[in-house]
Amino acid sequence: MEPKKKTPRKRARKADGKFKGDNPLTPDVNEAWEPTEVAEALPKKTNYKVKSKVKTSNTTAGKYSTKQTIRPTFGSVKTKQH
């Protein structure tokens, strides 16, 4: 058993701007609500791929080079972190 799909709707109004009531003589139609149109959403693209990491043996390969990280030194001063 599938649940009923609710259609988008908004309250119906009279000419003076007040909300319109439901007519009890028509039980199959609810005059207090008006259906509204909804634009269809664009399909989502899910073709995401992870690029492989670039491995080079060249040390002059820009940001992909395998150079060691340079840590700043203060001469003979030792810090707790280094």
C-alpha cells in the first residue's frame, strides 16, 4: 500500500482577499484550496570520479614535486615543537 502523494496547493481567496471556505454541499471537492503548478527539477548528475594522485620522480614538478618541507630555524634556539 503506497501513501497518497500530496499535490502542492495554496489557500483559495475571495475577491476581497479573505480566505474562501469549503462548501459542505460538495463533499468530494474542497473549494478552500487551489492546486498550484510546480516546475520540474533538473536531473542531478552523479558521475563524480576521484582523480588519482600524480606521482612524479622529477623534483622540479611544481606543486607536485617531492621536495622536503623546510622548517624554520632560529640558529641555536630550540623550540618545543621542533
